[in-house]
Amino acid sequence: MRRFVYHNNSGGNQGDPQIAPQYYNYLRGIWKDNTKMLYGGTAYAGGAGTVGPECDFMFPGDTDPCNWGTGQQPPNGGYTQNGLYWTEETGDAGSPNPPEDRRFMQSAGPFTLKPGAVNYITVGIPWARATAGDPFSSVELLRTVDDKCQALFDNCFKVIDGPSAPDLTIQELDKEFIFYISNSPSSNNYQEKYTEYDPNIYQPWPGDPDGEIRSDSIYRFEGYQIFQLKDATVGVESLHDPDLVRIVAQFDIDNGVGKLVNYYYDEFINGNVPVVEVVGADDGIQHSFEITQDAFATEDVRLINNKVYYYMALAYAYNEYYPYSPDPEGYLGQKTPYLSGRKNIKTYSAMPHYTVNGTVINGNYGESPQITRIAGTGNGGLNLELTEETVDEILSKPPAGPDNLFGSPDYPIAYNPVYKENAGPLMVKIIDPLNVVNTTYTWWMDTLKPVVIYNISGDAAIQGDTTSKYVGKWYLQDHSSGEIYATDTTIIVEDEVLFPDLGISILVNQPYNPGPIAIGKVEIDNSLKTASDVLAPYNGVINASINYADSSQQWLNGVYDEDIPGYPLDWIRSGIVKSDELPQGNDWRMGSSPDNPWDPNEDYEKLLNGTWAPYCMTAYGNTFTGDGIQSIYGPGYSYYSKFYSKLKNIASVDIVFTPNQSKWTRAAVLEMSFEPALAEGNAMRFELRKSPSIDKSGNYATLGSGPSDNAEAANYISDHGMGWFPGYAINVETGERLNIMYGENSYLVAENGRDMQFNPPGKNLDLEFQYQDPNIIKDTISFTPVMGGMHFVYVMNHNTLAVTEGGLNIKFNSPAYDAGRYNVTTLDTLFEQPLPFLTNYFFANIMYAGMPMGVLGQEWLSNEATVKIRVSKPYERGYAQVPLDTVYTGMDVNNYYPMYQFSMEGLATEYNNPQKLETDLDDINVVPNPYYAYSSYENNPLDTRIKITNLPETCTVTIYNVSGTKIKQFKKDTPETTIEWDLKNFASVPISGGVYYIHTVSDQGERVIKWFCIMRVPDLNTF
């Protein structure tokens, strides 16, 4: 645009043009009296407020800071300075111009158009009207719209494409489809790396009051949507019509982005209307999925064999530089955070059918084989279950000791544990039951390197705002063929890699550790402090449960945590409670600088109704470390013992209670009485019980008899301070058997606290509140907590803590199960030395604490009960959290990087099975039968059509009438399992109604089907 001028709807020198020269002059910025238009006022020489110089644009306001409209000459009268700009409201030296009915005109040129030349003029007229504010609000809105139009022009009117739709491949099975999602190398979303700049997002970030931060203008791939269509005529324009299109699958990146709502302007209501575009699961991308239901069915929703179904897929991107809302704080936000792709959108058809040709499916979609750990640790966020054979192997090994080091064959660990089907540390999944190969595979990584991840919290106050993951690429080798498959991406994000020719997929994800992770620095009191955040979903918790061998006898319960600050039953300190008046009631690490809660959402406060928790989250208190007391009834030793017991060091465990005494665990028994004067032998809290040790029957050892190597003797390992925990604990990620300690309060004789046995009293589950139970709170008058006799359970970690303090260099090496030898020996030493702070490091090797109790009316240990706690753990090197003490032959595998092995034996597909080939002939059918003048396969009123289904790949199908005359014959040699017959004979003449015989012959045999039809009279009036 070269000029933007006006004239009044009136006569005079500034009025409407009447003749051609006047029109031409207006286009050149010249009034009817041949005077030039001037800057200011009404732009007429001598008019009120007109100051000059000559100008080309009327009322520019602050849109011309370079004075381009005045030939780069500064306007007179102080305009464009100190906030004074020429508008209709300020034209007369800051006062409004005289009102008139003004008409505006814009022009481009002049152009010299030579003979034969062509000059294209592109004209765009933006329009906008504000719904609130004064009239000038529409001007401000118009300027915003104009900027968008200009950005579109500068981008050659190119509309952003969005991520191209993926390619769908559909495997047809019996009443089932399996879909595979892929992106070709020519797609703009290959490897799901789509990003695209939106030129319409140009403004400063609305959340920045200084206007210095630019809004994010990049759309990034977010997920997939798969729709079922009513029929083949339905297109993408009907996606919001539930009568024609219904979503059947949706997958999106696990990044906290779920539901996406776009706002579209509706001229009828003169406002923005919200439209829900996607309800994201925020659960990660899958590249294969199963469909068994018809989204349009109303009664029996199962897919129908030999019926054609139609599907469509879209990929979509996400950008929300600022949340939109119609109020003043959000009206500049992103109205369209959801952007679907426009290219590669196709309609896919598929028809479920029986599996024929002697093919036997042994593995269903989604099934996973047993997986064997060769090296490495971690679970990739998966729920693990060891096989019974692996558990038996672990329990069969002798305790660790000086002659049985970590790395020796007899150490209490399964170096190569086997995990149950669908419960391994690697997500191997059958995706094509027709192509599963009977072979063994090895999966491995050959490196784990740190990769920095930026903008973790999005909080501008955090300096750095980064973290890292140890990631790498992985490989898969087929032992039968020797072929090695290598990935082209790392495990930094969850990615399902498909192997269609092998019938499987592998999905690997490197999760964050549980607990807070440092992400940067934050300024507090003029100094920089470390800022941390919990990054693992649910803080790493996968699940927790109690499983019984006999579910009719559920005899195990416990003391529930009750989240009331200062309450004795508040024994788990997850959350963000903080009080200056009652600091002992604070949740863990609330009150640090900055506050750094290890479990802000209380994920670990909910394990099994709050009866088990990581040791670091429990309330602590003793009489001699001098670091404060949270609770004298909590199972925690001290502040520093919890601080060094990092949440990242916990693991998935099975804690088994069993009546089988051969599986019991020799354990140190701790005194839990807070008052030494009331404890047997005046033992301090957390010291070994000052009592003779016992055997499995509760018989006492003779003090002074010394230790014995006989596991059946009461003085086994030690003649004092030891008992038997009725069960065992296993780290299911490493395959190690773990040590256990338990406590009891020797003052609480009535609650079995003085017999060295692990035998807490029963809990009355019929009471409304647990404080009413005298085995938990002694009585409601004195309100004395007895906590089930304080039979606290401590599951130890196999870990090493190095101490450098006060000139001392000490290592606390907590081994795998050694029959409690390390625990009892160390405690005997620690409580006799003058450096009580060292005891913190010993108790820091506790992984979990629990407050189990029996159930009133149920027999204690009536059947085996297993407490299962599962947490997400990243893949790491080694066989445990500590390196091997010794390496025997064959242990140094893959440089200790993660490696797993699995076999598809028993899940592989069988082909040409003789028995199946015979039964396949029985499945040959005609649809519909009988045919009553119509079938759903027909395309128009003149079409007649049926299907002969479940046919072998090679066969001959012959159709006869009842007199034996051959009507039609088909010879088939294709993988399709159906033949369509248009109900015409070999001469293309329609058949008559009646009975027909359909004879199928193949190498496997023959089958004859009797078929009846009633033909309809063609009705040409239907067109």
C-alpha cells in the first residue's frame, strides 16, 4: 500500500470526488483544490491542528516510528515524540478532530504498464471488532489482525501443514484387527520429529510484563488419533460428527499435556467457541494397538467377521505459548493449541476373518515371553515378577559371608533371574500373532551416556532448569538367523520399535529415579540454593499389593499412617506440611532452604493403606543423636539416617510372610522402647535387644555360649539380640535376597514385645477408628500408643555408604542376605563406641519400614502372604547397586551394561498344521445364508453380492444348481480368504432364486455347502 487517505461525505475541497482527475488526485494524496495532504489535524492546509509536512498516510498513530509516510522527515508540532501521535482523537494538538462522515481510500502505485506486461496486485483487507472496551479497542484489535495478515503475506500465504498423518497397516484376524503406525522417510513427521514455525505467532509472550520474551511460535508433534468411519464415503470434514466418525484410539507423548481445546470464532454468537479436539491419555506413544469392537455397534459390540470396516488416522501437534481464556488475563493466549496435519490422510478398509491355511496362533497380541537378565539392573518402569524357579534358586543359596562374596556362584542372588511372562524388565510384545518366529533373542545396550534435558520445570526463577538421563541405543540379535537390529534412537523417550517380520515390538524407556532430582539453582536471601523437583510420574510408584496363597484367609494387616501433624499415628512423613509452631510435625524436608519435599504428592504414604513406606519417609526419634525428634513412636532412627537413605536407592521388593520355617530370615532384633529404664537390660532405643537370641521355635540361647554356625541353634550367628523373621525379602530387580531386622518394645509385654519373636498382636478390623484398638492405642484416656508392640520391620539394602568425617574414613558395606551377621556385629560395635553419629550411616542402609499386625480372628501365618512393592527404576550397569566383590568366569558380560535374553518358544506361529488344515475346511462358509434379496456387501440397489469365506489360499470353488448344472467356477490362488460372487452365472446372467451347492476343493480336501437365495426384482426407479 502506497497511500491511505480519506475524504468526507460532503462537498468542498475535502469532500467526495466528482470527476476523474479528483479521483486520481485522491489516490496521489492531493485534495480537490490541488493542495497536498499534510500531517496533523484534518490533513488540510490551514485546518485545525494541521502542522505538516506532506504525508501519505492519514492518522498513523504510533505505527510509523521511522516516519516513512513523511519521507522520513520528523512531523512538526512535536508529533511522534513523548507519546503524542496523530489520530482522530489527538489530531488537533492533542484534541479530537472535528467529526465528519469520513470515507477512506487506499492506493498502490503508480505503475507503468508496458504493452503486453502483466502486473498482479494482491489486496488484503483485515477486519476486526472488539467485543469490549471503547471504539479504539477495535482499532487495537485491528492492528493485531493486520500483523497476522502481514505475517501470512510475508510467508507467501502458506498455511502451516501440521504433522503428516501416519501410515496404517492393519492385520486382519478373527474378530480382531491389529494396527501398526509408521511414518515414511518422506513424511515431515519421520521419527516423530515434526516441528513447524507458525508465522502467525509473532507477539511478545503475554506473561512477560516487559514484553521482552517472544512467544513460542513452534508447533511440535504431540500424538496420534485413529478414527472409525461409518462408511467409505465419510471424510475428514466430518470428524466432529459422532454419527459418522468415532475415535477408537489415541496416543500422545507422556509430557503432562492431555486434553486440548481449540477456540474458534463464531460470527453468529460473536464470540469464541471452545471445541475439545483431543482428550489425551498422556501415557506415551504406541506404534501398535488392538481393536476388537465396532465403535458404531449398539448391542453386541464385537467385530463381525467378513464385514468391512473403515478407519482414518491423524497426527497432531501442540503449541500453547500461553493459555487462552476470554478474560483480560488470557485473551492474548493461544486459541489453537491443537493442530492436526493436512497431508497423507487416507481411508483404510479392513475385514476380520478366521485364520486358515493350517495356521495356528500360539501367542495373542500383547503377550510377552519370559525374560532372563544377563547383566544390568533396572526395570524401565515395568512391573516385575520372578518365576517360582528363580525364587527357589535364590532361597537355596547359603548366606553371604567372608567365604561367599558378591560375585561367587553361591552368593544369595540369582545372577540371571527369569521373569514371568508379561512381567519382565523389558517390554517385549507380540504385535502380529501370524508372524511370531520360534527363536531366541538377545537384547543389549553397549553404553549409557548422560544426555542433558532442558527446560524441565518451565519456571523462570530457576537458573539452569536442566537435568540429565543416562541413555544409549540398543540392539537385538536373532539367534537363529544371526541378524542384528540396531535402533536409530536412544531410550531417552518411550519408543515402541516394531519388528513386523518377527511379529514383535520392543518398547524401552529410561525413567527417572524416585525422589527429588536437582534441576538448577534458585536465589534465596541473596544466595543461590539448589532447586530440586520430583520428575518420575507418581514419584516412581508402580503399585503395591498383598497376595495370599489362600485368599479366603487374609490374616495380615498393619498400623495405618494417619496424616495429622503431631499425631502419634502420623508415622509416614510424605507431603508438604510445614509449621513453624510445630516443626516436629513437618513432612520430610519441609523447612529446608528451599523446601525440598521428597514425596510432595504423598505417593508413598498410600502404600498398602499406609502400612509400609520407604525408610527415609518415616518419622524418627531417639535419645542420643541430638538432631531432634519427630516422634518417639516412629520407626526412623534419626534425621541424618534418613537423609543418607536416598529415595533413589529403593527398589522393587517382595516381602514374604510364610509358615515354611525353612524360608525364614535370621534377623537382628532392635529395642523400640524410648525409655531405657523401662527396657529389658536398660537397652537404648534402636540398640540390639538385651535378651538371649532365640531359635525358630522361640527357645532361648544361653548367654555367653557364643555364636554357632548351626542354623537350627538358638545361638546361630549370635547368642544375643537375634530372632527369626517368619519369611524373606527379595529385590526383584537384582534377584538378591535381602537382610531384615525387626523391632519390639520390651516394655510392652502384653503386646508380645518381650519375647524376641516376630508376633505382633491382631488388629480389630471391625472398629471404625484404629485408635479404638487397644493393641494400637492402649486406651482412650491416657492415649498411650503401643503400635502393635512396635514390631517394626526393616528391609535392608545391599549397598555401600562411605563416610569421611572427623578424620575418619569408614565404609558401611551392607551385604545381601548374610543371616544378619553384618547387622548384629555392627550394632554391637556402634552402641559401644563414643561416636554415635556413625550409627546414622548404618541405619541409612534400610530400604523399607513397615508396621505389620495380624488380624483379630485370623490365624497368624495361616498361609503365605506376599507384600509386593514396585517402583520405577532406570537401567544401569552391574548386577546390583554396588560392584562385584569378585568376578568368576562368565560374569563379565557386556561390560555389565544391561543385557536380556528371551525365547519365543511356545508363542511362535505354526504353519500348515495338519490338524488345523483339516478343521479349516469346516470353517468355509457362505455369507449371508440364506440370502433374502439383500446383503450388506452390496453397493447400490442394482448390485447383488455374497461372499464365500474362510477359503484356503489355493482352491477351486464351483457352484451348481440342484440339477447338477455348473453355474460358475472360481479358481483362487491368493492370500485373501474370501471370494465375492455377484450372483450371476458364467454368462453374467443373474441366477434365479432357489437352492445351490457350493463345492470347494483344495489340496487338504473338499467341502460342500448348501445355499438358498431369494432374488429381488430390479427396480430402476430407485435412481
